[in-house]
Amino acid sequence: MKLFLIVCLVVAAAAPARAQRRPPDQVIRDDGSLLLTDGSSFYRFNRDSSFDSGPLGLSGRTITGRWRLDGSSGFIIEGKWSWINGLALTDDFRRMTLRIGNVESPTNTDTLVLSGRRGPARVHRGYWFVESIVSLPPPAIPGGRGAAARSSANFLIRFELNNAPGVEQVAWRVEDTRGCYLEIQYRDTWSPATLPPSQVWLLRSDGTAVPRTRPVVMTGGGFGGTGPSYASYYYDCAAQPDAATVVVKLGQEFFVKPVLR
């Protein structure tokens, strides 16, 4: 009997520990970053909300930007796309949405070539996929009035929509990469030709409206012709300290939200 117990203890001690699986956002908080690969590229989410991606080699596509959660298992990355050791567009900005399940913590350190640089890397493993990729307009030109007054602290205010038909989310965003804008995300079951009509007003405390810096920007269609459509209404961030309320009209309904932090 004693011999049997000793054998069991030896086998248990020699067995490899079961990999711990955690939600990806928890991994980023606990470990400081989340590193995924698909065999040809890496995708790195950092605790400070910065994001970078590049080839597992000397040449390939690169992404530099910022990430945010979409309220479920989605990670929304907005940034500049380019190419290392190759030709690339000068102003190629895109929004990419990734769906990431629970991931396993690294059990060992690998040696990888990340964007042409060889070094140690601890890769998390799990199931994930690209849900959509859409083009974005370039951010404000550095040195412009809006860029100079832009807040360095990102923040997000979501609207309560009460199940507005055809609309997934409405949010007021202040981001250091894209400025100040209101974004309407439509449900991916609606085609761009039948989207509910929308109007947006950014109001000061005295009731006057802040003018937009450009016409509404429509993006969407997603990766491979799938994914939701977006409407983005841009404003000069210099007006952010005076902005008090955002009013959104979707179809025949009005939604009002304070924007003061």
C-alpha cells in the first residue's frame, strides 16, 4: 500500500501542470501584455492600450495603434497599417475587430523574429479570429488646431438606446489617435442601403451647436464583405471643454447624453 502511494505521488509530481486559461483582458491586466500569433504575424496588446502587429520574419504587414474592448469578447484596434521592407500606402488607417476566447498562459519562452528583430517572446495560445476590417479616414494633421488641443486621456461614453432598431451602439469617443467623434455602429444584419437615418448635434452649455469638422464618414462592409457599418461624426477637440451634451436622432427617436467628465 505504501509503495502504491509513493508511486502515485511520483507520477503526480512528474505530470505537467494543466495550463491556466483566462479571459484575454484579464491576461493583459495581470501580465502586462497579450501576445498572439497566427503563424505568419504577431498581435500584441499592451496594458496601456497600445497595440502593435507585424510579421514573424523580416518582411510583412505592420499595424501600430490602440485597442479597446467592444463590451463583449471583441477587441477593436484602430491604427496605421504599413509594411516592413516593402511598399505601403502613406495614410492607410483601418479598424480591425478581433474575437478572442480564453487563452492559455505561456509555459515557456520562445525565440521569435518580431518585425525583423529576433528576441525572446512568451506567446499566449487560444482560439481567436478576425471578425472585420474597415478603412478609416486619416486623423487630424499634427499641429492643426484640433490636434494641438486634443486631450491626451482617452475616454468613452455609451448611449442607452432602448433597443433602437438596426443600431448596435452609439458612443461619444475622445481618442489621441482620431480626435473627438460620435460613432454609430449599426447591426450587421442591416445592409448599408437600408440603414436607419441619423442626425447628431454637439451642444454647448448655452444651447448653441458645435460645428462638425467634416461631413459624416461612413465605413463598414467589414472583412470579406461582412461586418457592421459605422457612421462617424467628427468635431474639433478644441471645443471639448465647452461641449455639454450630445443629441442623436435615430429614425424618429431622440437620445440625449451629457459629455462632461
